[in-house]
Amino acid sequence: MLIEATSTPPGMGSMVLPGYGAELLNWLNRAPQIATFGAMVADRGAGSVLSVRGQTLVRYNITRADIGKLVVAVEAMGRLLFAAGAVEVLTGLPGAMTVASMPALRDALQRSNPRGLHLAAFHPTGTAAAGADEQLCPVDTTGRLRGVDGVWVADASILPSCPEVNPQVSIMALAQAVADEVVVAR
């Protein structure tokens, strides 16, 4: 698990704030007083993308071990925020929107079902792993999608698994390498 301090413009960061309408506007008005952390968890869950009656259905099955990591991460982020002087911590936990102390956070964590957490994936990896093995890797080593002419993949999905650190620089390097391959192929 990696905890990162984040700083996004209020409009972009509003996805982690609770409520809609007036409640959300109240949180946005407090944006200058809000500090945020994000936890990157190297998850081991698996997912799938299906077409159901013409609609795309994305499923993700989180593991118990990953839930344990998330609980540890939420507690650690709360401890960091309170140590930095926070008087209130927005937990993201269903039924315990904010807490004013570490004991209250621990209590909220014990009472909450972590499966109800609002989770987001900012750099999902491994969904279309690139590699030489045609049976395991839908994308070849140059970024071409196997079995489909003219389709190249140049995002985090071609990483074989979660690198357990922020992969932004790796993603940019992969995208550049794939772009170079596209230019050569044209």
C-alpha cells in the first residue's frame, strides 16, 4: 500500500466528496480547508467485462486480503490527517461520513462493511497485458491487439500487473514506445 497526498482542483476532486446539490456545494466551498490522501493498494482481485443485452457490464471481485489492506490504509490516512491537525476526517465509509477522532475512526471501521467503500481506479493495469505469450497476453510486445488489424493499445492496461507504485511515468514511456511502433508500421 502506498499513501499519497493529493491536490486536485475542486471540480476534479469533487468525485470523492459526499452528496449532491447543496450538500456537495457546501463541501466545495470548504475546498481550501480540505487536505486529501489517496491510498494505492496492489490488489489481487479479478474482474471481467461482459456484454449483457447490448450493455457493457464491468465486474470487479475484491478479495478479503485487499479489503484488509483498504482498512489499514483508511486508518493510516486518518492517523496522518489528525496528526497534521485535522479536526474532522471525511472517511468515505458508509454510515460514518466524518469522524472527529482516531477512536471514532476505528469504531467506524469496525462497524462498516468495507465492500461499501467508494473505490476508484486511476491507473488500472493488467487488463490487456502485453507480452509474447499469445495465450495469456491479448496485446503483443509492440502494443498491437492480437486478432484485430490496426488496433494498438497504449495505456496502463498493457502493464502485466500492478507495479505497486504510481505508474504514471511508466505509462507515459509505454505510450511513447507504442506510438513509435505505430509510426514505424505506417
